Amino acid sequence: MSSATVSQFYLGVDGGGTGCRARIVDEAGDVLGQGLSGPATTRLGIDVAWASIARAYGAAVEEAGFGATELARTFAGIGLAGIGRKGALEALQAIAHPFAAIGFTSDGMGACLGAHSGKDGAIVIAGTGSIGLGFVEGRDLRVGGYGFPISDEGSGADLGLKAVQLALRANDGRHDRSALLSEVMQRFHNEPMEAVAWMDRATATDYAALAPTVMRHADQGDAAGRRIVQSAAEQIDTIVRTLFDKGAPRVTLLGGLASPLEPWLAPDVRRRLKPADGDAVSGAIILARRLDLSNISKE
């Protein structure tokens, strides 16, 4: 019996820095099983990332009631944070698995596939970090996203950094005080050297934890908050416009800061943004379906 006449199944996994999600669907796209687990990023090591992926898809497999026979007819697509790290893809491809075939991509490209149902397009992710990603006529697009603090403009970490910088200037008398800047300094007990000690160990996530405070004050009209958020929005505007300039036919804004920042974007950018068709797991499932098609074409 050829694979064209046997039911196939598709597993999509989105492995990110905060958690991992898995979903199994049938040929009609009906969900058969889902699973969740903890962080899956190569930054934690290949073994840790794979263990998280396996827990997530294991839960989905259990919910679907699959055995070895069904798994052998399942094509798996996996989007994983940090897959561009040297040697990561090769190490992942060397791991034994129970599926008909397995394919890997970055978590960002998985989100892009899902956002545009596999069609050409781009996304801008505005979260702890920021990046513009896409594909057009076989070309991969990338704008920014080289890591905080040297890049990730308009991100949550960037908002937090700017808030701390202005708070220290206000504390010195180099900048007007505002409710936002006073609140930031209160976190350091109004002691600049406490801010310095915090900086020595702070991560991008720690800076991004200040972003909701910045957004709240900006929305309430705080002058410093508005200045920081307007600057961040201009950075996101530039990333979006650059992706269009590079040929992207459609762009979607994603990430935890997407909704809060969107009202601050330029009118021309807001008009051109497109809502996402699906999530990053949907994108991984599209990758899995493409694996199946390539498998059929080889027969």
C-alpha cells in the first residue's frame, strides 16, 4: 500500500525559551492530541531541549492514544529556539525518533509559517527581544534580533533599559523627574549604586520585567514613559517597513508587546499589518505536511 492511500498524521512542536507546545492533527487538520512542557531552547543544551520536546509530544501522543504503528505514520515538524547555534541542527538530526520523518526549523520561522499559512510573508516579534523574520520566493529575510543589549530594538528589554537610564539621569538632575522614573528608582531604594549592582547580574528578561511599568505610565501620559514607548514604536515601524522593502508581501506583528505597542505604531504601518492565520505550532505542522509531500514525491 502506498503512503498516498494510508492515513498520515502530523505533529507540530513549538519549542521556545519559556515553554514547549505540541499538537497532533490528522490529514483533515482535526486535533487528536496536545501536550505542554517546560523551556526548549538549545541554549539549555541539546539534551535538555530534546527532553522538553519529548515530554510535550509524549503528552500529545498519549492523548491521541497513539502506538508505534501510528507514530510510524506521523510526520513531525519542530520549531526550536536557538537552532542556529553551531552544531545544534546536526546534533538534533542525530537523535533517534519514532516518526516517519522529522524536520527542524527555528521557532521564529515556525511562527512565520503559521502566521501566513505557509505562504510568503514576514513577522516582527516584539517580546523580551525583537526580530523581523520572513521568506520571499525562497529567500530568508532577517532584520535585527542580534541580542540584547547590542540589538533587539523596540523590545521589552530595550524599554526596561531606557527606563533605568532615564531614571538614573533624573536622579542626578540631568532629566526631569516623572512618576515612571521615580517608580523605577524606588525599585533600587533611590540608590544609584543598587542599580549598578542589579545591572551586574541582570538579564534581558530582568530588564523586560520593567516593560509593563513603562507601558502603564506611557498610557497614563507620563512624559518619560511616552518618550521611551514612542522611540520603541519607531524602531518596530522601521523593522516592519524594512521587511516590506525587502519584498515581504505581508507582515504580522507577534509577541508579548505586540498588542500594547500597536496603538503607538505609525498609521501607515498599522494599516499594512496583517493578523496571524495561526500560531507557531500550526507552522510546525505545515513543515510536517511538507515533509510528507516530499516523501510522497520520492516514491
